[in-house]
Amino acid sequence: MCAGSLAGLASFGGGDSLQVADGAGRRPFGAARALASSVPPPLQERGRTGAPKMSRAIRDSCALLKFASFAALAIGAVAAVSTAGDSTTSAATSESLVPFSPALGAGFVSSIDRSADALAVAERGASVQLFPPPPPEYPSGVCDSLATGLPGLAGSRPQQLRQIGTSLLGRPIWAEYWGPSAPSALVVIVGQVHGDECSPTLLSDEVRSRPPTRRGIWLIPTLNPDGYAAYERRNANQVDLNADGGSRSQPETNALMVFIADVRPELIVHLHSPNGFAGGYAPHGGGLAAGLCQSIAASTAIRCSDGGAGTRSDTTRWFLWQGHAQQGGETLLVELHAVSDSEVPTARPRPATRSVNQVRADARVIVSLLDGP
């Protein structure tokens, strides 16, 4: 009789994201049945007509359970639509979560259900807590250990997490949010596009280790998880994703385009290696990318290209940044140095290989500059 209220709780947020904290620790509830089954069958007594009816004690219990379900839904709604900008903190874990902010993009609310931040509701005597999302799953590959000190992709605990698409072979493509809940502007960093370019993992690691405090960064550590796993430049269809900006023939390309249209960043940074230069692309005007290019050149071993990021006239071979230019925002291409002669071995000409520590130092400066003055 009271199971309806509990079933509603279990269906909230997709079921599997619900967790309850009690004396036994966190316990996931995968479906309404798991939660409803924890309620003992209602004791009944018979009235004068002989028809079964609930006892007063059970009616009181049901009322409490219904109240708990409505309270839980209200808490979830407030967490999803609050624009106050205050972080919600778990009493048990003291880990900050990023509340909803319009600045983070229209699709941000749906990410609350998709990620496992999420609402823990519910048993009598249990505390209501919010938990941060679990770490995203990334493939392993040659870039994990091509040079000593490379961080790989795994081990991230972002403030917010969105699956923006799926690769050709079914691997998730993740976007991780790092930064304040009310950022001054948004930056999207597109990490590894070519599966044999390892240095971009160092810049991704710097974003995770030193999150921005002014601008918000949506980090896509790899747009090409199949290429990362196979140490292959192209995706599983043998298509160079960085030449698919006009055709948009691949699922990975479309995932990026839809995501950028959703969050509308001020700047999109494309990471590559091994050529050691930076360049801007701003067909709609603006000087942010060009200014950052000059600042990077002044503070690192990376030069600023007079020719910018580059363009192609053949729309079937457009770079990715040409493809998403219609969404607005400027693009900054950053080509880091290689950390091994085996990284992108076919690239010619190429500057000298640098150490992991040298490339990491450059990456650290770049992340600091992206956060703004």
C-alpha cells in the first residue's frame, strides 16, 4: 500500500543512480522493486464489515513514507534548477558538487540524471546525501606508458560529467566540467583527436590537477577513444576526425558539434602534437585566441603561427574548427611537442622531442592562461 511512494523514489533519476547511506554504508537501489521490497507487508485489521483495513500505525507509516517521497523529489528539483550558485556538499563526504547554472549549457540538467551525482533518498532513519559522480571509464593504450610520467586518461573525478556521444565501437565520449559553478566564460578543450598523439594527456592532467577558478572548462580528454585504445591516428572507420569538420560523417564528429552547439563556449581549444606551435581561428572576429597565442609563445617553448590554426577550402576536408565555427566562439589550436620519437612517427618535419616534464611545464602555463588574467 505504501510501495507506490517508494516506487516513485526509485524511478527518480533513473533508478540505478539512487543510493542510501545508513549504518551499512552506501547501498544502490537498481529499481523500484528493490526499495519497495524493504517495506514489510502492511499489518491489517478488519472493521465491522469484515473488509480489511490498515491499522492506524500503518497509516501513520504510509503518511511518513509519502512525505519522504515528496520531500526527496523536492530536494532533487531544487538541486536541478537552483541558480543560487552555492555548492551542495555531502555531509558524509564533504565533497563539493556543481549546482545547475544556465552558464553551463542547456543540456546540463540532463547530465544530473546521467551522472551518478545524485540523489540519495530515503529509508526511515537514513540520512539524505548527495554523492559526486563516479570516475568515467577510459580506455588504456600505448599513450599510458609511451614515456615515463605520462598520466594516461583514467583516474579523473570531475565536478560534473556528461557523456556527449559514443564512438564507432561503442566507447563513451566524456566531457568533464572543471571550474566554478558560475564561470565568467566557458572554454571547451578537445583533447586527443588523433589516437597516436600522447602529449595532450599532459594538458588534460593539468586541468584536472589545477582546476580553473574564473573560467569554466569542459574537458574532452579524448574525442577518439577507439584510436586511443589502438594507438591509431584515425577512428575505427579509418577516418581522420580532424578532416571531418565539413562532412560530419563520423559519430565522434557529430558528438562534438552537438555538444559545442549546446554549451556555446567563448573559446574552443584543440590539442595536438608534435609540432610545437599555436594558432588562432576567429572567422567572426575577436581577439581572444590571437592574444592567447601570443601569450603562450612568450611563456613557453611553443611558437605562435602567423598563419593561425589553418583552413581548407574543400568542405569535405574541413578541419574540425571550421565545422563548428558556425556555432560562434573562437578556436585556439595548440600543438604540443612530442614526448617520444615514437609519438606520431610519420610527422615530418617536426621539432625535437622534449621530455615529459618540459611538456608538462608548458601545459601548466597554458591552463593558467586559459583561466584568464
